[in-house]
Amino acid sequence: MLTSQKVWFIRDGKIGFATLGVDGKMTNLDASSGNKIKMHYFKKDSAFSSTLTETPGFPLQFHDALIFGVLEKIAARKGDPKMARYWKEEYREIVNEAKRYFNQRRTHGYGGGVQLHDH
């Protein structure tokens, strides 16, 4: 059974929310319609300086992803595709684990979410 779905889009540098009907018609949602929107986001860390005393703003168990990403780039520059693929896979494994971790925390185990609609 087809049902309408909630979607989000970006237009003119602003985020918008709408209901996309089964007929493809989009109806914008606004505060006056009584809809409530809960947004979850993650702060983007600032760039590291050269002091070497800073730590990333994400949990310790995912810090190795930074190292693996650098090792992948070094291997690629040295012309070693085998090692570059190895480090890239190690990097992706940790990044995927981090995504699962943050998504689970964001939805509190309930799943769900709002789908992106290209508008």
C-alpha cells in the first residue's frame, strides 16, 4: 500500500520539509500546520593545529580511522595499490562502524528517519 512520506530538501541554502503524496505532489510543512520536527546533527570539528595536543571530537574507538586514511593516501602516493586498498578497507570498516554507532544513538534504537527528496 502506497502512503505519503515526509521528505526534506535544500533550496536557496535553506532546509525545507514537506509531505510527498503518492501522486508525487509535494506539500510544504510549516510551523503553523502543527507539525513538529526533531533534527539530529553532529558538529563538524575544527581543523587541527600543529601543536599535536588536540584530539578529535568523536569517540576514541574511531580515532584509528584518521590514521588508516592517511596510510591509504601514503600508499597510493608511493604507487602501492595493494597496500592502498588494504588501508582503505580498514578505514571504511571503522567509518561504517562509527556510522552504525552514531545512527543507533541518534534514533535511540527505534530506527526510522526522514528521507531526502531531490527538489
